[in-house]
Amino acid sequence: MKNPPLIAHIIHRLDVGGLENGLVNLINKIPRERYRHVIICLENYTDYRYRIIREDVEIIALNKRAGYDIKLYYKLFKVLRELKPDIVHTRNLAALEAQLIAVAARIKVRIHSEHGRDISDLKGENYKYNLLRKIIYPFVDHFITVSRDLEAWLVNLLGVSSNRISQIYNGVDNHRFSPGVPKNCELSPKDFFTENTFVIGSVGRLEAVKDYPNLVRSFLLILEKMPDARKYLRLIIVGNGSARDECVRLVQKAYAEDIVWFPGERSDIPEFMRMMNVFVLPSLGEGISNTILEAMSSGLPVVATRVGGNVELVEEARTGMLIAPNNTTDLMEAILTYYNNPQLLEAHGKSARQKINAEFSMVTMINNYLGVYDRVMRLVKVK
């Protein structure tokens, strides 16, 4: 029996992140008899690889050196010639140049996905980056974007024909992420949880683009304006990154270490979601946030910034609130609205869960990707 077609997913690095989470979900959920997979990391991979439950998925690290590494292109060419994948699927700018290597290696089907923009180019207007995109994009057979915002950017700014683009939302496992009674992790700080605790929470990479220091500042501003709230309000930010130290310093300066918890990277995210009352994502830029989807699936109202794909997920006055980025006061007021109105909190949480079940199922995402893969494979056969 002939093996199913092989997809070579080329990414910068396999580590904790929304892009990587979407890739892992895709590989885990696509039926084995439909497609095989290999992940090629231009740099390397971490223990995040253990989230892949299929034992037949090879992960290859090319160990790219810092800066320009011309040897990387030869290594990638060699790997592609050995593997002979039916499809090469690159993701984001960091892996885009691999499309040219795929052409040289005679890979007939080439797909590129855009998952979001970098902190240095939040609007996608960097001349050098866009020149590179315009040079390489003609060699791409089909594009996938995770939001309508990114789709419009490809069409309007970069001139990609809309019939070469498929917009596919990330899906969420609504069984794993579901409302429930929290177990209040045994590793939590002593006396962190009380009977009437109100937990403001977030999950993500603590990097500049996520602007977590602003969430900390808004939390501390609430305590400054409402000293009695210290008895009940708690803040949890799950994840690691370069902005963690700044967040910790802000908390220490305000003597709030006993009511703010930084658990680091965790594998039990569904349990942390169940500890929260409201989910906050203060990012400066966003593609489509997996953590927003997971929070909504967990029955949480979401306060998010009005950037990128956030406006496509959070339905104002129904599933959450949208605020301007980098605005401490607006963020504080949105949180307080839920803190002071339990009925609104519950109503928006229920609506968020309903929206996930109706529009963002994992099944829908998988079927949409399979539709793209099947379609481009058929086109090659026709040629």
C-alpha cells in the first residue's frame, strides 16, 4: 500500500508559542492515512516536541547559527532532496527563504502561512521585509492566514491574489479546555486562593509584543485606587520570556508578591484557566491568539486589545471587551467592570463558550487544512 503524501513543515524553532501550538494540533489531529509529517526546524527544538503524540513524526534540527548562515541553505537542500516531501509548508517570515530552497530541491507543492507579525513590524510595513516577501511570494503556490486581518494585508499591501489565499482560524480542543471546578494547584503560593478570590489571569510568552508589564501596572493601579481589593484580587501570568523580570520588579516595588503569581511555563494550562475569573491579553500585535480561544472555551470572558485578529475573536459586549493597546487606565476599567458585575462576568463567559463550540472547533480547522492540502495536490496532478 502506498504511503500517504508527506508534508515537510519548516519553522524557525519548535518551542512554546501560538504558531507551534497550531502546528502540533494539526499534526496530532490529521488522520494518519491522509498525510505524513516531518518538522524541519531551522534552529532547534525543545521539550515542546513531546506534545506531538504521533510516533511517526520526525523532527530535524538544522542548528542555524546566529546571523546569516549560508551553510543552512545547503543543509536544508540536502534534507529536502533526501526526504522528497510532496508538500513544503513554511510559516512566517523566519522560514520564508526556505521556499527558494524548496524550488531548487524540485518540491512541486509549496505553501506558506502567515501567523502574525513581529514586534519590530506590527503593521507589516517594513520595506526590507516586504521586498523579500515580494521576491519570494511568486514561488509560493498557496497561502494560509490565521486571520482576516492578515489575509487583507497580503492582498492590499503585498498584492497577493485572493484566490491564492485560504483564511483558516485556529481550532481549540473544547473538551480539554472546558469550564470546571479548579483544583487550585498545590504549587500555588500559600494562602493565594481564598473563598472569594477574584483571579485575573493570562497565559502567553512574556515578550515585548504581549505587553504584560501593562497588565501588571493596571492590576497595581486597581490596588492603589481600591486598597480593600487586595483582600480578594489575584493576578496569575503563566509563561516565561524576556519581560518576566520587568513584571516581577513592578510587583516587588508595590509589595504585592503575595497576590501575584508567575508560575512559569506549564503543561496543565486547562487547570490554570479554571482558576481564573477573567482572561486578559494586553498584546500590542496579534495574529490569532490560541490562548484567547482556550480561555473562551474554558468559559471565561476576555479583555483584549483591539489589534490584529483579536477583534475577530472577542465579540464586544457579548464575549468580552476590546480596549486600545498600551492603555493602563482602560485596561483597569475593563477588569473592574467584570469585578463589580458578577452577572455580566457569567453571561459573557457562557457566550464565549458557545461561540467556540459554534465557530472554532478543532474539526473545522482540520477539515479546512485538509481541503487546502488536497486541493494543491490535485492541481499538481492536473499539471
